[in-house]
Amino acid sequence: MLFSLRSKLVFGLLYILGFAAADVSARTLQGSAGLVVADSEHASQAGMEILKRGGNAIDAAIATALALSVVDQGSSGLGGGGFMVIYRAKDKKSFALDFRETAPAASRRELYLRDGKPVPAASLTGPLAVGVPGEVAGLIEAHKKFATLPLAVLAAPALKLASEGFPVDAAMKVSIERGANNFKRFPDLGRIYMPNGEVPKEGDAIRQPQLAATLKAIAQQGNEAFYRGWIAEAIVEAIKKEGGVMTLDDLKNYKAVWREPLIGSYRGRTVITMPPPSSGGVALLQMLNVVEGYKFADFTHNSAPYLHLLSEAMKHAFADRAEHLGDPDFVHVPQRKLTDKNYATWVRGRIVAEKTFAPTYYGYYNYNGEKGSTTHFSVIDKDGNAVACTQTVNTRFGSKMLVAKTGIVLNNEMDDFAIHGDTGNVYGLVGNQANSLQPGKRPLSSMSPTIVLNGNRPEIVAGASGGPRIINATLQTILNILDFKMAVGPAVEAARIHHQWMPDRLGVESGVGAEQRKDLEKRGHALRGQSALGVVQAITWDGTTMNGAADSRKVERARTE
Ligand code: GLY
């Protein structure tokens, strides 16, 4: 057998459910001729099926993405968008594909205000929350440039899952339970996910015949069907009926964009990650540059001194995120300055071991004088091609609008623009002009699909879901593997922290010990216990064996956000 999915044979696809992320284990997978790790077993299998048929990593990634758009529309799908970072082994080239949603041409900040005051719900739920979806354009673009199998073959597993149905798993059941009010308020969503008006039981089948027809049309006609044909018309009709501003022209004009990948280094490795409009890659490189100056091998993993240094690096990076990052097609993003090793040296000089500082202390400014959802999957094929892909509809089930004729759940990515002033967005993220809402602009993202090369070998393929926690979860996974020499399973599962500068508090998972917490408080950190700081899917490859881990936090996250 080409593929040894050892989890299936030995571990029996473990999803050990628990109430604290630290008490549970990742779903671990192993292979020697290619591996796909998604946060859904069906989606991983869809990708593996394609690898077995001789498809490459990009073929597998497209099949995985399409399957995710069926089995977990709560997290990502045809109504959303994402980013894909690709490493091509034969010529050692890397690529970054941006299929992030854009603001409709008629959108403006005033639509999200009442009596001059921000209305947070407007950018989160319903028609004004929806950005022009980029997922289909992104997958078609990746297919055009890299794929070896026809789109119809790659869409087949997703089509089967949509038409024949897929069994509800623990994470999906919890999501539906927790969102029951929305499913009542948005009956088109409810008809699919709460048939008979009840929360389905684990194992019950969810069938999506309209989504199957949509997938079939996309597999046959590509972008034409989605962005110009009956699917576009159905989306616009549904949004208009509810009072939204998206038009057929918005869909017609949408384009996925190839961007120059962001390339940095960490302890002799090459780090390939996503440039703006993701803030993830810039922040990740900033933090890696800062912590590279510390000898973490001398620290105890997750000790207070270690976590303090990490949170200080996070505060600096997120201060810069709020100040400087936005869509590079609209604003100048000083990414070279922010990811410069000299800047990192200066940041290290401002970090002291004994205490943390007030928010004004952080960020490049001084130097010069998301409840969320989303999903990440990682792929490596037998030839060493790698794909790190993170995709999203933003928060769970996005805008909650399901376009009945198409079966598609529409995103609420408009909330990722800085439109709510000091109160920040659903994740408490603040921003300024760089990420202001403008027609056609892409909202700033935290998605950080990342490939770490050791020489020319993809050593780590990683990324996460979890709004701004994505960036810090990806960072800590990389550090756990490279600095603390952990295998991928423990690296993904180890307790994490999260600081995003504002609000000025340090999130800590339950696995961070009481003594470490006290010690961090002594340094001035305001701690906040959190149960699932991001959901990571990662693969490591030592040149012989590929090991993958799907984070067990997926269920816990659905339960607590
Ligand atoms: N919608 C979450 C993100 O892109 O950061």
C-alpha cells in the first residue's frame, strides 16, 4: 500500500474529546509517499484519494478545499476565501495565492454605523457582512497553474459528500447547538443544518443537493458558473433581498491574485509564508526574528520566563499589525522594515525579563522615534511539493446567510476591516487607515499558511484557524518543533499563550501551570484563561517519513467560541 495512514491502522483515528485542550491528543497521521492533514477526516481522505490517484500536492489541496466546503461550511467554503502558499520541488520555487474576499464597490463605513456609532452586528451577520467570495477563483487559479488532474476528478469526493451526505461529527454538532438561534433566524441555513428544526445527532447525515449542483457547475464551467452565471445571480438576489449592496459586477470583477511570497529565515531554515493582505506572515517573521536572539534550548518549555519573552514578542508584532498592515493594493505596507533583522534586534533590546509594559511601549512607532472559525490544512506529496492552505468564511457560518438555490454559506469577512474604532472587531483587533474599508479592498487577515524549508526539503508545513490566534499558534508550533525538538503531535498539542497587544491581556491555556501563571502576573501580565488558542494542522518531513497532526482543539474551540 502506497500510503500508510497509521492513525487508521494503529490509533483508529483518535479524536479524544475533553474539556481542556491540554488533556487531549492530536489526531496523528503518518505517511511516506504523501500526506494530507485537514481538520476533518472526510477532507483529509478526499486529498489522500487524489494523491493515491497520482495527483500532486496542489491537486490534493484543491480536492481537500472542496471537500471542506461541503463538510464544514461553518469554517470555510465556496462563499468564503483564503490563502495558499505553495512550494514546487522541481525548481525550488515558491508561490503565494491570495483569494481573500473583497469589499463590494458600493460598501462604505457609514453602512455599519447607526447615529454615528458602530453597529458590530452589521459586519458580522446578514447581507452587509458579506465580502465578495474568492474561494472558487482561488482554487481555479491554483488548478490552472499547477494541477495535473481535471477539476471534475478533484471535485468528485466533495460532490459525493454533498449529494450523498456526510455524518455530523462532534465539532459540527457543537457548532450547530451553539448557533441554534441563528439557524432559526436564517431559515435557509436552518433547513440544511437543523432539518426538522432540531440539532442533528452525531452520525446523522447532512445532505446538500443544491450545493452538489453548484459544485457540479463549477467542476464543468469553472469561474464562469460562479462569477457570471446562475450561481452569481442567486448570490446577488439573496443579498439584495436582505438589503445588501453586492452586485453582479462585484462578482464579475473578482480576481484571485498571485503575490510575492514572504520569505525569511529562522535558525538556518527558510520560512516561506503569506504576504499582505495577510498580517500573519509579517507578524510571524517579526516574532521569529525577535526570538531567534534567545537560546530557547536553555529554557524550560512553557516556563514563565519563556512565555513572558514570547508574549512580549507578540505584543510588539500585534502593535505593528494594528498600525501598519492592510491590503497592499491600497496602502503601502512597510513589510521589509518590519521583517528586518535589525528591527528585531531593537525590539529585543526593549524586552526585559522582569516585566511587561503599557500598550504605548510597543511597535515600530517607537522604533522610529475573531469566535472565529476558519480552517487550515497542510499537504506534502511524494515529490516534496508542499501546500499550506488556510481558508475561511470568518466567524462560524460567516454571515449566517445560506443562498438557498446554491447551498452556499456566505462569509462575514467585512468585519476584518477596521470599522469599529477603539472597540475593535469580533476578535478585539484594532486598526487604522491601513485597514480602513474601501470599495474593492481586501480586509486584513491573520491567516498564516507557512512552509519551513531545511535546505530544499519542506521540513514543516503548518498553519492554523482562530483569528489572530492563528499567528501565535503557528509561531509556537514552529518553535516547539525547531527549538524544543518536539514531534509534530506534541508540538501541535502543547499548551499555548496568545497576546495581540490590544486588548492588553495575555491568553493562557489550562496546560500552562499555576506557578508559571503567577510568575507571569508578577511581571505585570493580565492573564486570561482560554481553552483553545488556535487549531493547528501541521506536517513534518525528515526526508523519509511524513508525520502529521490535526489539532484536538477543533471541538473545544467550537464549544467555547
Ligand atoms: N477571518 C479571519 C482572518 O482572516 O484573519
